[in-house]
Amino acid sequence: MNPFWSPERVLTEKEAGGLITLQFPELEIYKIEIFAEGFDNTAFLINDQFVFRFPRREMAGELIKMENRLLPKIASMLPLQIPNPQFIGKPYDDYRWAFSGYEILKGKVPSKLTRKQRVLSAKPMALFLRKLHDFPVQQVVGLGIPYDKLGRLDIHKRKPLLEERIDTLKYKGQLDKHQWKTIKHFLMTFDHRLCDETKTLVHGDLHIRNMLINDRGEISAILDWGDVHIGTPAIDLSIVYSFFPLEGRELFFQLYGNVSEKIKKLARFKAIYSYVLLLLYAHDREDRKLADDCLCSLNLALEE
């Protein structure tokens, strides 16, 4: 493989613009800049209007293809904005992966929201997840959306990992004694055999960095669908515990509908697990803002 296109290399604006112009000559580019850089993808902002995401490795390329099949099918029926690929690029020459472009979504990443602002999002999030989880599973199977193969809520496997990571965070001074003891107590009540066999379409990675809010602080968009799969709704319902205070949770479930205590407990476990991992990541990256946001979400998940 030509090292120019190696998975570890970030495309320049010139390289990305060349691929876009070649495949979409109707899109005249007069401005291009790097919009975001993640582990798997580089995103470019075109003309302040379109976001184009380019994979940097094989797995990310497969996920982009999956998003390109699914998102146009569900975008119009969801009550919140999601990326809706309008430009679906193909591998070309030495660039090995599909890519996509969509109109930029309005909003900003949530940060330092008040409890009142968080409660504002209970209704839109409940209606969004109700619609998503009600989407016919057989239709998405036909689009190649996978079942959960990673054991995302395999408590037998995940519980020991969580215990190990909270000990690490306590040692590094990222968790105080009260937070550590609260999580330990929660895990002591957790049967490793607990599971949920319900199968729905789930986003798979709902957290603060994958959402946008409007000027009021209300959720307006859901980003990054690379972890979309068929699995337990508890995966997505974890956001109820990591984003909403107690008063917001009650409103959410009134609008979303009945949820068993088993699923609620699994959702809370997922919330704690996800933000412990994200907090470790923030600490390793020395990202103080992300760490503060993670601790806020983790403290919400510990409320009961």
C-alpha cells in the first residue's frame, strides 16, 4: 500500500478537497478546513456548510459504509437532527475507504449545564429514543446493521474491569473516597448474571461528546453513529443516568414509556462504566475540561 494513504496519516485539506472535487464536481469548494480529528476519522468543513468524514483505518471505513446505508433511512423519522449523508464517496486509487459528507448540524457540545437546563432535554431525548428503539429490527438487519458482538453489557466481563478502573482513578486522585465507595456499594448489589435479551436498534455510544445543544441548553442533535447496532435499549438509556438529574429521569420515563427495573439497573451500570473509562481517557490526555464534564456526568449517575 502507498504510505501516502497509510491509515495512520491525517489527510491534508488539499488531499481531501481533491477527492471531494473528483467525485462531486457539482460541489464547488471555496473554503476547506479541518473540523475534527478523532482516532478513526478526520472531518473537514467545506464552505462552512458541509462536513466530510474520511476514515483512517479499515474498521472505520466499514463503519462509515454502515452509516451511509442506515442514516438516510432514519433521519427523517427522528425528532432530533442526525448526520444525513448527502455525498457518499467511494474508494479511489490509493485511498481505500468510503467516505461521506452531510450538512453541518446546528448546536454546540454540552458543557456546564444547570440542572434546570438538563431537564429541558428530557422530553426531546425521550421522544428521540422511543422512535429509534421502535424502528423495525428486521429492516435494519437487511441494511447490514450487526447484533451486539462486543458484550457491551456482559456484566460478568465488565464488572471486574470497572472495579479495576475505579481503583486506578482513586489511586491517581481522580475519584474521591465518597465517589469510590458509592460505586463499590452499587457493584456489591450487582449480580453478574443480570442481562437483558431485548433487541432494538440502538445508537450505542450516547455521551456528552456525541450530542449537540441549542442556545437554551436543550439537546438538538445526536452525532457519531459508528457504534450503532442491535442490542438492549439499556445501552442508550444509560444517558438518562449520566445526563439527567433525578427530576429529569422521572419526566423522561413518563414520556419514553415503561422500563423494567432490570433495564434501568443495567443502564445505570453502563453510565458509570462509560464515564469511568472516559475519565481515564481525559486524564491520560490531560484534558481538564473533558475530565470535569466526566465527573459531572458520573456524579449524576451516582444520584439515587
